[in-house]
Amino acid sequence: MRTRRLAVLLLMGAFLTLGFCQQSYGQTRKDLLKENQKLRRAIDSLQRLLDDSEIELTDTSTAGDTINPGNIGFLSSELYENLTPGENPDSLLSIYYLQRQMATANLPAVEDVENANYTSNIPDEVYIENLKKMNSFISLPYNSVVKNYIILYTERMPKRAANMLGLASYYLPIFENIFDRYGLPKELAAMAIIESALNPFAVSSANAKGLWQFIYSAAKQYNLQVDSYIDERFDPEKSCDAAARFLKDSYTIFGDWALAISSYNCGPGNVNKAIKRAGSRDFWSIYPYLPKETRGYMPSFVGALYMLKYYQNYNIVPDKPSMPAHVDTFMIHKNLHFEQISEVIGIPVQELRQLNPQYLRDIIPGDSKGMLLRLPYNYTAPFVDNEKTIYNYKDSIFFNPIVYSRYKSGDEGGGSTRIYHKVRKGQTLASIAKRYGVTVAQIKDWNNMSAKTKSVKTGRTLIIYRNAVSNPPRSSSSSSSSSSSSNANSSRNSGGGAKYYTVKKGDTLYGVAKKNNISLNELLKLNGLTAKSTIHAGKKLRVK
């Protein structure tokens, strides 16, 4: 819209007043006085909003700055042709946040890119022309800072760009649909690249979580459910919906997308402070007054959009995403454990976690309103055909009063929370254990590592249970896919009837399963593995 957004709010108030007047015909004086008081309170609230924001009612819109998304095509169509069913959803866990990606590539941190002097064989006029061709409804500026971010995304980290582009083919259509539903520019979907590098399990040092990196207070403000069972910050659709509402609110305040986008990083209050100090509402005028970590946010956004559109010009081939091509959804009204689903229809628990990351304890706490379950299309029919069996399967074990009360009180696994840690260069098992307040033995146990393992490979993603008093099981049942026992020998029985096999040189997953008279699928489930997992001599696998 090319109108004064805040003035529109005032006009809406006037129309509401007229509406009240029209509806008041025939009402008593007492009713009219009540409605009058409501109107006064609404007007007072609006006035306080204007006073707090220190924003004058001036027209800040531009010809290229609108919340009407229209019919845009700013992304390369080939991104959407990469989506094929995959067998290994674990690859998504291997993604760094953007800052960590640059750190491991010996590149400067995000806030230092503005001072860099990146060079390219591409002339400035080509960048400028390409930005114009994108036909974006959000103004895409060009200067030396923006140029640095374009070069960063397209030339300085091609492998990571390929990974993010592969994930973009899965996540961005979901996000675009949500922004379109709110009448917002679809380009905003690219903000998730800056926020989390499209890592659905991202957790920042400030404890912001998920693809859209909400802190707890902001999550509650935008009605995301966060409790012992569920953290909807990890839900791709619900977190994006909350991000869309935040951005729509911010655009209502600022009337400018560069300011609204920046406020997502540092909050509307800090943007208002920068406006006051600069004496201007132009983004590049307030740029020096923004928090240091926020200055590069809008230029980075432009760089990410440029990569999404022109990656082919740089011979970047998007990775094939390992997410399923089609996902069906079910509303769950009764308590349901992931392992009940897994053991009845054969879907790996890890794949359920990947598609339903909001459920912190592998439990869907069903209720009357229903909780969402996402399943790959190839498991839809088996789930429907066996739904009653799934709910009843070992329900007395998964939901017995003792275990279930521990879940409800948040004491399962010592009150632990499952997180994912990507091993960086120079890190050791001891340093990682110290960072999270756990033991090396626990890390080995949670990740199916041999007790003799002394080092961990850079780039590996480790499962860690923060605040764990003891090794938290992956389920509450006796058939939990726990990891190896440090005292187990080849095909040796352990306590509780468990049996472990020590992998020998030349062994394969299929061969191990055959030697121990179990199916390959059962072996994978018992050890939290996938068909593409690799095993090494000395590794202990649970076979019973």
C-alpha cells in the first residue's frame, strides 16, 4: 500500500466510530456510555503507541515499497525442481548458522563484512541491473556493503550456499505461502536464511530457537506454545506464521520494509532510537546508529535474495534436500509416542523428529483441539490403516502413571532438553562435555560411540541432553533405542536382556542384522541409524 500506514489506523478508528453509531440506534443511554468509554480507551491506546514510537505521520512509502506482493518471481524456478524424496533426514542437522559458517571458512563475522573489501570480476553495473530485474516489491539498494554480501553469498562460500539452496527448495515455498496469506512480500521468506541458515534445530547463544530464531518472550507474545512437551519455535509453519505477524506489525509502525526487517533483529525500540538519533527515517541515514549486529541485516537480506535468484550464474548446484517430496498432516487427539508410530509402521524415529521438531520428548500430547503430526506420504496409508493399533501399542509402557508423571513434571532424563551440537575445528569430546555440563561417557552413549573413542570428527553433529542427570532414554519403553554399553563385547548380553554386537572390519549394517537374526529395519531403529549410516570397526550396535 502506498498510504500512510499509521494514518490508516486513525481512519479505521473513525470508521469504527461510525459503525458504533450506526449500531447504537435504539440502544439505552447506559449502553451508549459504555461504548463511548471503549472508544476512548482505544483512542488512548493508539495515542500511546504513537507517542512511544516517536514517529510522525509522514509518508515514507516508495514506489518499490509495498506490502502487496502481487505476482512475483524473484526466485529461480530451478530451486523448486530439486525436491525429491530422501532416505537420510539427518543431513539437515549438519548446517551451521551463517556466522559459524563464515567462521569455519576463515571469513569475517557478519558485522565485519561491511568493512571488508571483497572483489569480483563482475562490474557494479551488472549487479545493479540484476537487482532491478528481480522486480522485488521490497526496495533492494546497492552500495559497497550490499556488494560485499552479494559476493559473500555467491562466491565466497559456494558449498554452504549449495546446502542452503537445497533446503530453500523445501522450506521457502512453505514460508512464501504464509507471507502471501498475510498479504506480505514473499521475498521475506529469505530472512530465514539469515536467521538460521535454514537449520530447523538452530539454538543461538541467546537461546533463540528454530528457523525464525524466537526468544522465549517473543514466542509467548506471538502465541507460540512453549512448555515441557512442545516448543513451537521449532515448528517451521507456526514459527513462520509468528514471524509474519511480527513483520506486519513492524511495517504498520515504520511504513518501510528496510526498517521493519531490521527491527526483526534488534527490536522496534532500537530502530526508533536510531531514527531519533539520526533525525531521519531513511535506512542508510540511521545505519550508523543501529546496533552493530543489526547493520548488516538488511544488506545480508539483499545478498541472500541475489543468491536465490542468480546462483546458476556462479555454477552453484543446489544440494538435493533429504526431506520428503510430499508430507501429509494428521490431527492427533490422544497421547501418542513417536516409538509407537515407528514400531508399528516402520518409520524411523529420527524422521519423525525431523518432520515434527516441536515435540521435545517424542510425545504428542493430544487433546480436544488436536495436535499436528506430519508424516511422509509413503507412510500415510499405513498410519491410517493401523491408527487404532498404534494408539494401543505398548500404551501401558509409554504412558504408565510413573513415567508419564515424570514427563509432565519435566523430570524425564533429569529435566533434560535434547539439542544438537555441530563439532567445530579444535573441539574435543572433553571440551564439548564441559560446555554443556555433561560427561564424555554420556556423549558417547547418546551418539552410539565406542567407549574407546578418543576424538570426534569435525563437522559431525552430536545429540546432547542439556541438564541431564543421567543418560536420558530416547523413549520410556524397555525397547528404547539406547546406544552402546561401554562394557559390551561382540554379541554379548547386557543388563535387562539387551544384546550388543561389536562391529568388525568389513561388516555392513545388513550383514550385522543377518548375523544376529534381526531385520535391517529393526537394527536401524534399535540404534537410531538410517540406511545410509556408516559403521566402523569397534562400534557397538544393539541387536536385541
